[in-house]
Amino acid sequence: MNNPLIWPVAVPLLSALLALLWPRRSTWIGLLGSALSLAAVVLVSRQVIESGAIELALGGWSPGLGIALRADGLSVLMLLMSTLVSMAVAVYASVYFSRSERRSEFWVLWLLLITALHALFLSGDLFNLYVTLELLGLSAVVLACLGGSRESLQAALNYLVLGLLASMAFLIGVALIYAGYGTLDMAALAAAIESGPTAWVALSLMTGGLLIKSALFPLHFWLPPAHSNAPAPVSAVLSALVVKAAVYLILRLWLALFDEVVTQTAALVLGLLGGVAVLWGSWVALQAERLKLMAAYSTVAQVGYLFLFLPLLAALPEGTTRDVALGALVLLALTHGFAKSAFFLAAGVIMQRAGHDRIAELGGTARALPVTAFTLALAGVALIGLPPSGSFLAKWQLLSSVFITGQWIWLPVIAVGTLLAGAYTFRLLGYAFAPGEGVGPSLSVGREEIPAVLLALAATLLLGFWASVVWELVPISAYAGGGG
Amino acid sequence: MNLTLLPDLLLAGMLIGLAWAVLNSDDLRRGVVLFIAFGLLLAIVWARLLAPDLALAEAAIGAGLSGALLLVALRDGSGGDQRSAKRSTLNRWLIDLFVLVMTCLIGWVLWLTIYAEPVERLAQLANAMLERSGVSNPVTAVLLNYRAYDTLLELVVVLAAVLGVLVVGRERRGYREPGPVFHGLVHWLVPLLIVTAGYLLWVGAHAPGGAFQAGATLAAAGIVLRLAGYDAAGLPDGRLLRWLLVAGTGVFLLLGLGMTVSGGGFLQYPEAWSGSLILVIEVAATASIAAALVLAYRGGRSDGWLLVDEKDKNREISS
Amino acid sequence: MLDLLALLLIFSGISFFFLGAIGLLRLPDLHARLHALTKADNLGLGLLIVGVALLHGSLLMAMKLLLIWLLALLASAASAHLISQYALRRNRS
Amino acid sequence: MTQALIYALTGAVLFMLGVRATLLRETLLPRLLALNVCGAGVFLIFVSLAYRGDSLPVDPVPHALVLTGLVVAISATALALALNRRLREMADE
Amino acid sequence: MMAMSVWLPVGILLSSLIPGVLIFFQPEERHRLRTWLNLLGALIKLLLVGMLIWGVFHEQVFETRWTMAPGLEFVLHADALSVLFVSLSTLLWLVTTIYAIGYLEQTPHRSRFFGFFSLCVTATVGLALAGNLFTFVVFYELLTLATYPLIAHKGSPEALRGARIYLRYTLFGGLLLMIGAVWLHTLTGGVEFVEGGILQTANLDQSTLRWIFLLLIVGLGVKAALVPLHGWLPQAMVAPAPVSALLHAVAVVKAGAFGIVRVIYDVYGVEFAAELGVLTLLGAVAAITIIYGSLKALSQDHLKKRLAYSTVSQVSYIVLGTAIVGPLATIGGLVHLVHQGVMKITLFFAAGNYAEALGIHRVSEMDGVGRRMPGTTLAFTIGALGMIGIPPVAGFISKWYLGLGAVEAGAAAWVLPVLIASSLLNAAYFLPILYRAWFKSQSAPWPADKTAGCVRELPDALLWPPLTTAAMALLIGLLAAAPYSPLEWAELIAGREYRQ
């Protein structure tokens, strides 16, 4: 009982099964399950903060033969993000899906998605990661097509096929690793892997697969249709969490397992792609005519920022400066998670009220839905990277790493990306705060508006003023190989 | 040229040839049929590589059920969206180049690892611990004991997929009453399949077989029933169906958690009990897998799927 | 001696398969093709199975193999029937 | 060991053939077939690694992994087919 | 008193932040509660700032620290310079709030307006109290965010356009400031504001420091409206009068100027900056801005636009004073920070009153307005005379010290002509207005007379704020030598800066 690592996986899974068995009470089971998952994650986090990384050898078999779950600073941060975001989105969804006849299926799949995320963040075994990736992908696909429109189905189908291809690439990498090193346990691999053809090819295959899943330019093309056509709560978790899961895995692989294999050139290539993603994604977001499409392209850009860190991390010597940069990366990911989910929820509220999400016709939103307009503004602040949001601190450290490493090339990318983000955010706010009749009047603050604004506040205030927790947690590593 | 390698080379060549034919046939039906043949050939390869468990599973799942699903998908497809937006020649060239380079790289790495100093993989450890695992079939030991957590999550994957099928689609139209010959066959075949499934399940502890093979066989029985005009394909409706779907994951999870609560780790069976516990889990898993596969074949939810809600609603109204 | 017999049986089984395959490819219409295929395959499989059973030399294995043959017979009979029935119906309409 | 190499290389070829077809094909069903071939390639690599000659006991771990992979693959196939079917229905409506 | 020294800076921030946030959630019709919240916050802040002034004068240390990230500390620190700016903004906030309550009566979205208004002041006060460059950047960006909705408040296409232009400039400026700040931060490991600067002893590459200086000054110069970065300011005058008043007198423009002062005195150190040779360039830019702003103002018929260009010109006096090495010029620049604020806010209040009461937006419509609105016009006159630099109004003091400083530093050759030319230009664009207002008779009907038939020219809430600030402008000019006067305080700062 004193090792709590299984609970963040077991609790949502058990709730999912219960929700499947008692469909009429699924909403309550879903909310309760999300809340209890949150409690489980808090339990794990407390233990990690108090006593460092923890490991659970499942079935009592030594890791290697058996599977180990591991929690360290990075995974705890990701867990906290996913559970907090999903809790808030669950509250929103309880209103959004209250009349839907697919309500019970939504909750089951929702809880399965949380299970998959938690399992992924805790897994310490490469093949197990493949299974969690597949679970994540399949449940995300099904959730994405709950809207039922033709576009959403088509987008979900493309997402599924690409996701499968990506998983296959990951899996063949796993096969090569097993061939070369004879184990799947990540801690053992972190110590064993050394530079060589096996590690090289395996890393590039696995990274390739994960790049598809994390939608790095030019592999981003599936993301905007899938994220913008899904029901709002689903879009929120897809953009905020599911994409992050792939980025998390890339970080794990690059920093912990393959840290001796990664070369500056490889990191530079990914950084360049990230840079293009920042510019391209922001530019298209600026042209977007629909709110949700804009948010989706903004996700493409934000993912690009995360990859900008890779060449910097590769250039920094192991130690405090690198941990600071890594912490900034994680903080940026977390802030984006909270902000983007808030953004999508707000977009969902607007869509339900106005019946559309065409940006040019959003006049009057601020008057009809002041709280939602405020949410959009706050989330926008976090997307641009203005204070007091967490992304401001992250960008500060990003710039700082640029100066330390002397990789000046990223400076214009960051600058232009920030200005473009400002442009698309304030373009939206300009329409939303303009007078008009685009959105019908609301009688009071709806229950569904509150989770969104809380998420946005978390992104701007919580992660701004209490961000140092991130930097305290990040150096706690379960893998000997590196600082991640 | 070593003559003993000839059969292997032949098999490998046939696999590649068949795959090429599958992937390059313009006629979909032909592609699917060839794919089934490909699966069967693969089953032979598994047998050749001393993987009988896989041979069984491939024949049942890879060739059999995948084939059935693909064929029935052909039946309801008009093939309407045959958009042939051809890639440009340059793109095709680039893709071919990429494929060639990657194949060479992967092949090179495999060459290196196979001829390198033999790595001590998990084989010895897995076989050495077999006594403590409660079963004597090493594959079952890995699946349901050493790496039981993988299997648990895999059952969840099945559950998620079948829920997706239920959400997206409605049940396909049933088949009409078959002729006497087929009818006779069904009467023979279904009981035989069920018995075989039970046998595979039981034998899995010490010989090739296990929950997946058994589940697939059972599902095959369901498919045969549906082809014979029994539209429900042997599945219950409403709440019972939900229980059936949940059973595999649920039993697995609860037993695992039970271990945790009673003081061990998650899924850490007491050694004396592990054999029976594994069997219990396998029985439940077989039922769930079979139900899921049959549902996938049926193509979606029936009117009975939401019946649970209706009943509850009626109760609410009457009270 | 027994081995030789077994090999002979196996080879003749294989040649029946071969013939069946040629028939499938060369014969003019569906019914004739089906005829060739099922006849040759059933017989071929039977010969093959007897051969293998002889090689193996255990009664239990022989029984199992026999069971397989019976099942294959059943399946091929039924499927040949279904296919020809379908073809007939399609020709009529 | 050469046998293992033969099959492992075959696996690599199958995998990349599958990838190629997934990238080139436009419609779902061929892509799904391609992905399944892809998977078969990966599985073949796993299993060939487990094979250590006819005399030594095989490594059961890759076998179990492949079994898991097979079930995951058919689940994904089933889901994709269901989605595709619904899309076609909508196109017909 | 330990706790006091930590909590006082935070308290000063919270005294406007909390009312601001509360006001956001008030329904539109709760007019009375909102007014109370506003005034209560302003008065509490005034009280706290009083305590701060007393403490800082007696060399007490007020400091709050909060680690936000490794190496990045959020620091609120009160030194003499911050006190100068804090007291200015607190006092003028109170006056402007009263004015705004009167000005915006019966208009929509008042909760939103006063919410952002309070946030705007919070950001300004935060800027003043920022103890290091990082904190300064945080509040600098927050100020942008809080002022944008105020400029866009009316929601009309021109308002949105003005706000958009404002945003373009300030986001760009903020970005450059941030890049410069991060760069400097990376080199030094932390940029605290210390009187006399920290870079002289840091032994860093001088050309790098010059580049960073350029980045910082361009970033700050956008808000300070240095030519050629001033383009947003005339556009932003579409905002409601109280916003323009605050923007020009305290919040945005002053934030930029204050930032330049901080960078030169407390980061680079004025002598080190002169050694780097960057001050000459800055002085030249300031001089150009002064002349250019005045020339542009001359040709504007739109009253608020004329005032806006006048701001462009006047704020650069502060920069000019900073760019000249020597205590007297420093005093001139710093004291102008206060003086310009008090005088300019008077002018904008008056301009708002003309528009509100009679619909007058253009200089050409102002014939004879002095007789119709004597109180407002009196205030306007005092402000305008101060701007020209006529004793005993406050503006004279600033120009006097600037001139003395230039002579002291040996820069008289180019500074004095600039001062004289600009004063002449000031006179050229202000005196005709005064002449029209007082001595011409009404030539055409007022564009939109709302006060016809009223006994008093305007409600109290609109009339008294300009009169108050005009009186202040007179008093701080007359009593410049009194203790705690802006001039005394500027001398204190200059003394501490040049102590080394």
C-alpha cells in the first residue's frame, strides 16, 4: 500500500469500467473518477517531492523481466498537468455532454484516455510505452469523432492511420533496441546504450514516429483538422495533453536513454523544424477564419517552441544551466497545456451560444459572455508569452539559453513568433471585444464557463508565480543517464 | 550455398512476393484475399521459427479474423471514395529512395546485432523463473505474469477499440437463412469451435494456446453463427453484454489491486495461487476478447446497446 | 521402408495439390474449377496426412491429423457448395 | 543464426514495403492492408530475434510481445474499418 | 517593523490591484459600490505611499523578494527614484479616478473600464517599485496589457485602430526590451537596480554593452515616444479623456521615460554610460524629438492631437536631462518627470471638459470659450504657461535646471539652443489657443452644447480635478525649495547617484 504508483492508472481505469457498466450514472462516475485520479496523482507527487524518484516493480519481478513503473520530477509534472487539465475539462464536459446520447461512451473513453496518459507518463518500459501509445491513440481517435460530423470522422480516420504508422515506427525501434541490448527496461537501457549504428537507427525510427504524433512541422498536417473538428472538451485535451505525451517521450528518449547518442546536428535539425513550425503555425493561425482552427495552428506553433529547446539542451553542459533550460521547456509545455485547454473550452462555449466560430463574426462576445472573453484574453496572454504567465518565464530562460550557447539563429525565430502570436491573439480579441450581435446574450455565468477561466488563471498566475516548483522537480530523475 | 537454407529462403521470398502482391493489387477484393493468404503463410513462418503460440494466434487473429473483418468491410463498401489523387513523380521517387535507405539501414543494424557477440537477452531469465510463475508455457508466463501489466493495458486497448466501433457504427444487416448444407456445417462447427476454444484456454498453461487464441476461436464461432443467420451471433444484449466486455479488464484489474491491498505489489500473485489466478484471468479475458471481436464483426451497436438506459428511464418514470 | 511409403504418399498428395492448382487456373468455368479444386485438394490433403501420420508413427497424432482432414473436408464441401450456389443465383438474375 | 538473419531481413523489407504503400495509397483499405503488412514485418523481426537455432530454447519474451502486438493491430483495424464504414454511409446519405 | 518593510511595497500594489479585480465582477449598475471601491483603494494607496516617503527619506529599506525561476527574482524595492514616481502616479490616479467617474457617467462597460484603469495604475506603480530589470520587464508588459483595453474602450473602428497601432508598437518595444534584458541578465547573472549602476565594475565587452543599451533604449523609447518610435501616441488619443490624461501624464509615456532613467542611472551608471559613448546619441535623439514634436504640434488643429505631439516633445526633456552627465541636469530631468505629469494631466482634463461640455475637439472651435467655461480655461492656461516655461509655474524649474546642467556639463552649445527653440515653439502653439479662448468672441455655435441652461459650467467631478492639478502645478513651482517638494526629492536622488 505504501507505493502509490499504480493508483493513477488504476483509478481512472476502474472508473471507466464502472461507467461502462452503469451508463446512466456515467457523468457522476466520470467526475468522481477524474477527481480521484487527481487525488492519486497528488499522492504520488507528494512522495516524489519528499523522497525523490520512486519505482514500482509490477508483479514483484525485477525490472527487465517484469515491467517497472517510475515516477520522477518530469513525469510528476506531466501527470499533474494532465490530471488538473482533465479534471477541469471533465467539469466542462459534464455540461457539454449532458444532453448527448453518447454521454456514457464519452465518459468511458474519457477515463480510458486519462488512464493511457497516466500509464504513459509512469511507464518505465519501452514496449509498455508502445501499448500506452496505442491506447492513447485509439481512445483519442474515438473521442475525436464523437461530434459525428463528416469532417470530424474523416479527420479522425486520418489521425488514426498516421498514428498507427507512427506507432509502427516506434515499435520497430523498440525491436532494434531489444535486439541490441536485450532488455526493454528504460533504466537499464539508460546505462547500457552507447553510440553506434543500432542506437542511431533505433533512435531515428522512434523519434520519427513520435514526431508524427507530436505534429512537428512538416508532419503537422493531420493536427488542425483533427483538433478543430472534435467536440470542444476533446479538442482541449487533444491539444493540451495528447500531443504533449509524444513530446514527453521524445524528451525521455533524447535526454535519458540516448543522451550519449544524440549529436548536435540531429538536435539542430529538429530545432530548425521547430523554428519553421513556430513561424508557419503562427502565420497560418493569423490567417485562420475559424476560432478552433486558429487554436489548432497555434498548437502547431507552440509545439515548435518546445523543439527549439533541443539544440540548446544538446549544446549545454550537463548541470544546472541545462536543468534550468529543461525546466523552462517543461514549464512552457505546462503553460501551453493549461492555456490551450482553456482556449478550446472558451471556443466551445462560444460555439454553443453562437452556433459558429467564425472569428470575423464574433462581435459582441465580450458583452454576452464576459467571462469567456476574459478567458480568451488570459489564454492569449499565455500563448504570446507575456507576464505573468508561465510561458513568459520559459521564454526568458529560452532566450537566456540562446545567449549562453551563442546559437543566435533562434533569436529572430522567437522574436517573430512572439509578435505573430501577439498578432493572432489580439486580432481575435479585437473582434471579440468589438460591439456586435454575433453572440446571443447570456443570462448569467454558466457553469461551463468556470473551468475554462480557472485553467486560464492557472496558466497565467499559478504557473507564473509558483513556477519555481518546476525547476525544483525537474532535476529529480529516475534515469541515471541524464538530467531528465 | 547452404542447401538447408533453401526452405527458409523460399518462405521468405514467398512472404515478400505475397506482400508485394497484396500492396500493389488494384482490385481490393483480390488484395484482401491475398492478405489472408499472407497471414496463413506467416503462420507457417511462425511455426518454422518455433513460435507455435504465434502460429495459432496468427492463423486465428491475423489471417482469420482480420480477413473476416476486411471481407465484410468489402461487402458494405461501394468503394465510393476511390479518389486517385496520384502523388507526383518526384514524391514517389523520394518515397522510394527513403524506403530503400531505411530498409538498408535497418537491415544493416539487424545484420550487425545478429552476428555480434550474442547479447544475453531475457530468455534465460524467463525460463529460469518459470517455476515461480505458476505456468509452464513460457509465453503464457510472460503474458500473464512477468509482463501482465502489458496484457492488462492491451485488453483496455481492445475495449477502447470496440467502444469506438459501437459509438461510430450501427449493426450491419444480418444474413438470410442459409441452405441445408451450410446449416448442417454450422451445427457441427460451432460446438466444435467452442470446445476447441476451451481446450486452447486450458492448455495454454503448459503448451501453446491461451486466452487470445481461445478468444479468437470463440469469436470465430460467433461469426459462423451470424453467417448462418443468427444475427446476434451468440452475444447477449444490454447489461449482460456490458458485463461481458468489462469482464477481462475488470477481473484482471481487481485481482491486481487485490494483491496490492493484501500487501503484495500490484499483480504480484502469491506463488501457490498464481496458476489458478492466471486461469481465472484468462477465462475472463477470453470472454471479453471474443465478445469484442464479434461486436467488431457485427459492425456496431444494436438497438439493445442503449437498452440499459431505457430501462433505467422507465424505472425512473414509474417510480 | 515405411519412410519410403510415407514419402511416396506425401509426394502424390503434393502432386494432387499441384494438379488442383493447374485446374483452378486453366479450366474454363467456375463449376469446373471448383470441381477440380475440391477434388484434388481433399484427396491431396488426405494422402499428405496419411503420409505424415506414418512418418510420425504415433496413434494419437494420427487421430489428430485425421480430425484435421475431416474438418477440412467439411469446410471445403460447404464452401464449394456456397460458392456454386452464389454463382448459380448470380447467373440467373 | 543465418535463418534468423533471413527472416529478420525479410521483416525489414516487409516493414518498409508497408510504409511505402501507406504513404503512396490514398484510400483507407489499401492503407490498412499496408499497415498490417508493416506490423507483420516488425513482428517478424521480433520473432527472428527470439530464434536461436533449432536446439536452443527460444526467447519467449518477443513471442509474448508479438502476441500483444497482434491483438492491438486487429483492434486498430476494426476501429478503422468502422470509421470508414460510417463515412461511406454519410457519403451515401 | 521588519514585516512592515516587506509588506509595504506589496501593499501599495495590492491597494489598486484588489479593487481592480473586484470591480471587474461588479454588475454595471452598481455605481455607488464601484465608486467607493475606487476611492477607497486610491486613498489607502495614498496613505501607504505617505508612509513609504517618510521611510525612504530616513533611509529605511523596503524590499520584497519572491523567486519565480532560478536566477529570476521578483523584487519590489523602494528607493528615492521609485518614490518620486510612485507618489506622482498615486496622486494623479486619485484625481483622475474622480475625473473619470464624472466623465464616464451613464456610459456602458464602466466596470470593465475601471477594472483596467486600476490594473493600469498597479502596473505603473509596479514599474516604479521594480527592484531589478526582470521585474521591470514584467510590469512593462503588464502595462501594455492593461492599457490596450482602455484605448480600445469605445469600441469604435477608430478606437480599435488606434489600439491596434498602439499594440503593434508596444509589443515590438516590449520584445526588444526583453531581449536586451535577458542578454544583460545572462552576462551578469542578475540585474539589480543599484544607484550608480552595476556594469562599471563588471568588466564586460564594451561593444556588447552598447548593443544591449541600444536594445533597451529602443524598447523603452517606444513607450517614451522617442522619434521615430512615437507613431502610436497621436493615434492613441482616441481613448476617453481620462485615459489620455493618465497615459500622457503618468502611465505609458512616463513608464518609458522612467525606464530610460533607470537603465542609465541604476544599471549602466551615468558615468559609465557616458564612457561608452551612448549618451551623446541618446541626447541627440532627445533633442530631435523635442524639436520635431513641437513642430508637429504647431500644425495640428485637433486639440488632443496637438497636446499629444506636445507630450512627444516634453517627455524628451526627461531623456535629455538624463543624457547630460552632471547632477544639475539630472535634477532637471527628474523633476520634469513630475512637473510634466502634473501640467499635462491638467491640459488633458481641460480638453476632455471642452469636448464633454461643448463638443469642442478642434482648436479652431475654441473662440471665446474662456468666457463660457472660465474654470476649465483657467486650468488650461496655467498648464499651457507651465509647458512654455513661464515662471512661476513648475515647467520653468525644469527648464532652468536643464539649462544649468547643460552649462555645467559643457553641453550648452547644443542644449541651450534646443531649449530656447522648443520654448519658442511651445509658445507658438499654446499662446494662440489662449488668445482664442480668452480674447476672441464666439464666432460659431458650439458643436454640441450639452450644458446649455445649467448654472455651473460643469459638474464638480469634472471641474475640480483640472483646477486641483493646475493649483499643484503652480504650488510645486512656487514652493520648489520646500522640503518634500519634487525638486528637493530630485536633488536627493541626484546626490545619491553622484555620491560615488
